[in-house]
Amino acid sequence: MDQRYLKRTIVKSEVDSHHLGETRDIQVYLPPEHDENAAYPVIYLQDGDDYFNLGRLATQANRMILDGEIRPFAAVAIPVDKQNRIAEYAPIGSRHASYLRFFVEELLPFVEGEFPVTIAPEERILGGSSLGGTVSLHLSLQYPQQFQRIMSQSGAFLEATLEAIRHVDTLSHLEIYQSIGKAETAVPTNLGNLDLLARNREVHRALQEKDARVHYSEQDGNHTWGFWQKDLPQALAFFFG
């Protein structure tokens, strides 16, 4: 492998959160030969440490940028305490509303003030897998002026997500990359076994009915990082190609 692909800039930082009552660690990936005075398009990643470690986002991004397949971009990894993941990411979770407010009122201003990233909503992407895709979509439903582009890999959508989509007048502002594995018909979760293939099809139809622009993809794969890592270059090309 070309050694340039492996040379990466990842900056660690912390965000104090009044809404969550704690300090949250973040990691920021900056593109090769980045300019500190630039304003790069940026993707904010739920389960962010997993995207860096298991999804190999930085290595894949470096290769695609250096090979001219996509434009340079930044990525913000927001790790989550697995014990609080459902509480923060699921729309029925006890910390869900607080997490959304942390994201908009504390995380965004911090990142945009400290790092060379854009403040333009059309160049700001939210991404995640499973419940990470769910909370990313709910952020866009709750804050449509700030979040207009979503990457959802195997979104673990609940009935509450469908209800939230049905309650908005229009989603014409929303562009979403929605991928799901064909084998995801009985995914074991803390909320029980979920047929995520069927639920993603429902969400896809509901989004289209509200005029969202949906790039929907059913692929061979299951609910694992092997599938999401393989799918990631397609998603990055969709947003940054």
C-alpha cells in the first residue's frame, strides 16, 4: 500500500457539555496537506471511534483524496459510551433530547471555531451506522436548517422515526444516502430482534413521500462493520465526489 495513504492527521480534543453534564472526547480527521485557513466540507460521525478504527475512514479517505476520486474533507468522530448509546441515539431514549441539543448548541460551535471546516449546511453531513444513522436522521428532522445531508448505514429505525417523518410537512431540504444489507432481516439488538431491511424500506418510502432526495441501496451484507467499511467509499463518493 502507498505509504501516503497511511499518513494521517487526526487531532484529539474535548467538548464540555452542559446538556449532557460531562466532557465528551472527539477526534477530527483533516485531509492530506490541509490548509488551516480553508473551510473544508465535513462529516460528523456517530460512533466515531468505530468509524476510525473499524471503518478505516481515515485510510480510505486519504486514498480517495490522493487519487483524485473525491475532494478533500474533514471528519469529526464523536465516540459514545456504549452504556448510554440507546439512551442518546434512540428517539425513545432518556438522553436523546439532551444529546440533540449538545450536538447543535455545543459541539457544532466548538468544532467550527477550532477547526478548518465549513459552516455551510449544504456542506455539513451527519453520518452513522445502525442507531447512529437513526440519531443522524432525527437531528435533521429536528434541526432542518442546520442539517440537510445524512449518511445512514443500516439505520436501526424505530416506529418513532416513521412517526417523526410523517409529522413534518416536507423534507425537500433533505438529501440522504441510505444503505442496508439484504441479510438484515432479524438483527439482534437490546430492543429485540429487528427486521431492519423491512424497516429501511418503510423509511425510504416515507422519506420519498415527503420529497426527500434519497439515494437508496440494498446490498449483500449484514449488520457488521465488514459491510459498513466496504460501503463507505460509495458513501464518501456520493457526498464528496
